Amino acid sequence: MMMKKNINKLFLIFLLLAVFWSCETTELDLTVDPNSPNPENLDTDFTLNRIQLDFAEIFEEATEAGAEAVRLEYMFGEYDVSYNSTNANTTRLWRVAYADVLEDIEALLPTAEASELFVHAGIARVMKAYTLMTLVDFFGDIPFSTANKGDEGELFPTVDNGEDVYAVALEELNNALADFDKTSTATPTNDLYYGGDVDKWIEFTNTLKFKYYLNLRLSDTAEASSGINALLNQNLIDDSDSNFIFQFGTADLPQSKHHYYVEEYEAATPGEYITNFLMWSLAVEKGFDDPRLRYYVYRQVGEFPTDPAVLNNEISCWNNSRPPTFAPIDAVIPVPLPFCSLFDRGDGYWGRDHANSQGIPPDNSKRSTFGPYPVGGRYDANDFDPISSGDGLDGAGIWPIMMNSFVYFMRAEAALTLGTVDDPAVMLEQAVRSSIADVQALGGSYVAGLDQSFVPTSDDVDNYVAYVMNQFNAATTDDARMAIIGKEYWIASFGNGVEAYNLYRRTGTPINMTPTLLGTSDFPRTFLYPAESVDRNFNIDQKTLTVKTFWDTNADGFIY
């Protein structure tokens, strides 16, 4: 696994403190830690900003772990190696969630409610709910009832049942809606997500409730169905203006730019790969290019080497026999899965297989990398130049935490599997169109200045949508229809490993996932608890990767 840089929290805190101090004329009590303030000296705007910044880091750590598991990002080594108890991203996810976000929310809520700052409180509750749901989704049973409770909590908190923690998350979402319905004395001065727009926060809150119920559809079908049908009468995220994203900038400040951009475009030696399976799905599987291909992937070269000596040095698997596990899965997917690289294309889509743990070759200036979406990188207009700092959108990418396309995909799944009032075909088409539109919109003015012969047209989009819908309408079983919904949702999820990880465990789709290279380790139905938490808390016992979260009632080994 490639190392990801953590958010420079000290820099962000000091930056916000500088703004806060510049507006204050009273003396600060130097005996009070501003990073752990008491209710009487807590600044609600500053604390909410810090929660929102840390929340973005929770998403970053979770999305990397989930994306690697479901082949949206490259994973180095098999699951039992990549997701051991010292894994960096899951450890950081756990630490930031408990030590920062949840602790700060517990400090903020009493002050915000007492001051009738109900918008602040509602936002904090929504982020608390999302954090708790993500922890349960990724770890299963987690500490909660006796954690982050100050003097009333326990030094070694016990583990709660994941289902109970999920119920608390739903309660917090309902409490947030109640807060948003109250008259607040003020709104946040710098809401990093919706600019203080309460209506959009309500849409996001309802959407998280939809996600809650959809995840319950295997463990409590009746509650999932009734809950989703009720929400279809409420305001959900349904257009690009309501997308819940974290927006990065281009300022030359630590971590202002998208972190993947910094690690690729501004690094002396770029270290990430685009997975062969993702590029194959975009460029080969359907027989024509996905309209999002050049937005997702930038090629540094336009061809592969032909000299065996160069290939041995840079793509050492080139002459290896195809593993039998890489054969077509069934008649539905007759095209062989990609192995080693996309040689059949021959035009430089240079990646790496899922779980390939061989040594990293000297191919930094040749491997494919991230494009404009969602990282803020360079658009592929067949220029084939090595990447460098300042290319493309200069890092002004996004974290796509909840996009309107995701909601339409979830509605399609619910309609198909629960019989809700939506039409799954209508929802699928809207989902695909919304995804393509959002991808093309990120950096649209930048792409408009490039050679338009390499930019997909509206006809290209229509042809892609028609192909998907023809597949869906020709499918004869719900399993086959769900496979099409799932594959399109997975493609649209690029940049969001949280929703893709849940999708795969909930539905088993996409059905044609490329296997781990050796195929000998267990897929993480949940991740291991971080070693530091197990070592320091005698109330937490380590588990295995095969332990499932409460809502995942699918059979053991049905995904790989």
C-alpha cells in the first residue's frame, strides 16, 4: 500500500486560531488549552470548523481503505497483509474519529444548544451520525456508550453492539432535523460544506437516513422498506447543487490541495497506481470508452515498451501465464479480466493488478495517474507528458462524500430489491447521467480550453447511457439487473471508497471483480481494530477480517 500523507492538523489549528485571535481584543487565559476548551470558553465557530476539517480526514482515511478493498484504488499485497492491525489508514480513521471529531462534538453540543445555535448543533449531529455509521460499517462492534463521555465515561471503554450504535446514529439524524427546524440565534460564520444553507443540510440529513435504511435491507427488510418509502416524500440530495463535497483549493499552503494530487503531481517520485481493473472497466469492457475515462485517468505515455529487456524491468509480469482466476466469470461477462496490464489497448493505460506485491519498478514517469476528477489533476488529451506541479486543476479537486448520482443509484437498488415506489430503470438512467455530468463539470472551463477532439460529446454520453439501459432492459433476472446497477455505481464511486465498500458487501456487485493476484486471503468483511487500541484497552479483543458488521447477513465467502 502506498503511504498517504495525513492532514497537517497543527497547521490547520494554528491557522484558525490566528483568525480567531485577530478578531479578539480580550486577553486569552494561557492556563486553558484552546484545543480542549471548557464549555465556558468554547468558541462554537472555531470548534465547528475544526470538526468539519477533521471530518474530511475521517472520510479520506475510510475511503482509501474501502477503495483498495474494492479495486477502486491499488492495493499492495493481499488483504491479510494490507489490512493487518497496524494498517495506517484504518488506525488514523479510528484515532481521528474518537480523539478529535466525536470528542469535539460532545464538547460543542451543550454550548451550542444552550446558546440556541441550533444550526451549529444540527451540523455537528449530522457529522456525528456519519462518523458512527462509518465506524460500524468498517469495524462492526465499536466502543461508544462509555467512550467520549468526559468524567462520566470509562478510561477503557467497552465495545457496543454495532446495531445499537447505528440506532444512535439514526437518533442523532432525527435530532439534527429537529435542530434545523428551530430558530437559531446565528448561523456558522464559515460552513465548509454548504455555506450555512440549512435546506441543503436537511437534504443531506435525509439522504443519510436513506443510506441507513438501505444498509438495513438485509437484516430488517420491513424497516428498510417503510423507512425508504417515507423518505421518498422528503427532500433528498437530487442535483449537483446539493452534492455533499469537501472542496480543495490551489493555495500553496500545506494540505490546501487535494492530498492525492500532492502525492502524485508535487512529489519527487509519484508513487500511486491506477488499478488495471478500473481502467479495463472504463476502456475495454463495453467495447468503447466511458465518457469519464479521460477525467479519471491521465496517461503519461501513449504506448507500452516492446523491448523484452525494458518490459522485464518495468512490467515484469508481461510474460507470465494468466492465472486461472482471471478467466471470465460467466456468460454475462465474456471478456477476460485484465491481467498484468492493458496490452490489448496498446495506448499506455499503464496500471497494476489488485494485490500485486512485487517490487515497485522504475516506472514513475510512465504509469497512469489521476486526472481532473476528483483529484484536480490533468485531463488526458493525448499529450502524454510526465506530470508536474501545477498541472491540470492544480489540486483543486474534491472529496465526493455524497453525490446526487449516489442517491439515484441507491434508489435504483431499493426499488429493485425492496419494491419501493421508484422505477429502478428511471433511477439508473438518472444516476448515470448525473455522475457523468458531475465529472465533466469539475474543471469544465479548464477542459474547455483543450483540444475538444478528445472531449466526449453529448452524443457520446447518450450512446453510453443507451448501452447501459439496453443491458438493463435485456436482463431477465433481478440479480442480473442488480449487477448492472452495481457496476455503474462502482464506476461512479471513484473517489469514494466508503459507498463502494458498502455496496460490494451489501449486494455482491460488481460481480466481475478481479481477484486478489494469488487469491489466498480473506476479503475484509470488516477491518481489524487498530493494534494500538487493542493493546491499550483490555476491553477490546481483536477479531478477524471475516467478522461481518450486523447488517451484512450475506453468506461467508460470497465476495472475494
